[in-house]
Amino acid sequence: MSGKEAQNDQHLKDGIIDFTAGSLGGVALVYVGQPLDTVKVKMQTFPHLYTNMVNCFMKTLKNDGVYRGLYAGTVPALATNVAENSVLFLCYGFCQKIMQRVTRVDSTENLSILSNATAGFLASFFSSLAICPTELIKCKLQAMHETKKQHEALGKKFETVGPFKLTAQIFRNEGFVGLFRGLVPTLVREMPGYFCFFGGYEGTRELLTRPGQKKEDLGLFKTMLAGAVGGAVFWTATYPADVAKSRIQVNSLEENMFITILNITRHEGIGALYNGLAPTLLRTIPATATLFVTYEYSKRWMHYVFKDK
């Protein structure tokens, strides 16, 4: 095998490993963080119904229980996170290689924080396209109890449905384009968000690395800490765009993201753009830590298993 063929083969192998490790990380993230993600979406879309995070959590638990309440939307959440993280980490690996060539460093391990952040920014464009339909379904399912109450108060009929029937309804009523409602705010959230996400993650890893130590040898706790920092930076920087996205998707709004943000600010105050931030950050710390630990360790294991194959 020629040198170029060997290099291409290695790039393909790296891509498959990144894709698989990202998928596993996405599954782990959902099961750790889904209850608080449900609380976040409810507080974003129906802020007048809940006084705080604990109130929302307890009302959801009382009214709908664990499976239909706190874990509502788990199937599309799994689809969303597996799609997002598999595509994200696959593209992140390739974008790191692009940044390696552009900046002319000897390996992706020696990329600067800015280069890693830029790789995350570029990779998130592709993951945004992958997650928009499934996140739309997830948000609608998470807020279905409140949507039903709203319709009943107006004397309208509302049928509670599952993820597959809901997807079919949207496709039938709005066509394929309807599944991408909220794409612009998703892009606005994801692209700068993942610049901060990977910048925060790689920057924290670099700060925690001792002289002469590789970042891969940081250990479990420091890897979790770096993941938690990356997640916290992501959500703090992009939360208003996520609130607008949730409102547009759950309420099937036709207005664009910027008009939605202006309307929320005008009628509810600027604080409404941060409704649900507390459960989001509380969820992010364990969830993102789990995501990166699962990703890094499964990636390392797969590289070890397939290194000679």
C-alpha cells in the first residue's frame, strides 16, 4: 500500500471511530440529562406556568410521571443526540485535519485553542442540519402537556400523539420543509456555540495538562471537568437563541428568530430570554462531562483495538 493510500485508509478509520464514539457519547448524554432538558423546554415555552426549576420539575413529575413526563421525547432526543454527536465529532475530526494543514502544525494534538474552536464552529454546520427535525419533534413532545392545556382553554381539540405520528402530522400538514422549522436559530445557536464549546473544552484540557503530559492522559475527573466547562460556556453564550428556537418549534411560529427575540424582550422582559437557564446549566455539568468521557475513552479503546488492522 502506498503512503497516500495508507493515509487515506487512516483518515477513513479515524472518521469511523469518531462517528461511533460520538454516537455512544450522545446516548450517554440523553439518559443523564433528559429530565432537566424537559424542564428547560417547558420553562422556555410556557414561562407563565412555572415559578422556578423545582416547581416545574415537581409539577411535571406529579402530572405526567417519569416516563411520560420527565423523559418525554426520549426517542427523538436519542435520535437528535446520536445524529448530532456522531456527525459533529466525525466532522470535528476532519475539520481538525483541515486546520492542521491550514496552520501547518505537525499533528492535530498540537492545534491551538483557536484552531480547535474553529474546527468545532465548522463541524457544527453539518450537525445542525442533522438535528433540526429530531429536535423539533423532541421539543413538541416535551411541551405537549402544556400545549394541550392551551388548546383546551381556547375550546380547541388537541390529540396527544407519539413521535412517529407527530412526525407524520408535520410532514402531511407542512411538507418536508416543516421538519426544518427553527433551522436558522439552530444554526445561530450551534455554530458560535460549538466555537465556545470546543474552545472551552480544549482550553481547559490544556490548562489542566502538566508539562510533558499528553492531554489524552489527563484522567477521568479532569476530562469530565473540561467537558463540563465546555458545556457551560456553550449554553451561557447561546441561550437566547435556544429560547427563540424552542418557541418557534413548539408554537409553530412563522416569524424569524430575531423577531421572536424582540417580541419576547418587549412583552416579557430580557430575563425571559434566560428562562430555564438554571436547569440547563445544572444538566450540562454531568451530561457534557459524561459525553466527553464516553467519547474520549471509547475512541481510545477503538484506536487500541483497531490499531493494527
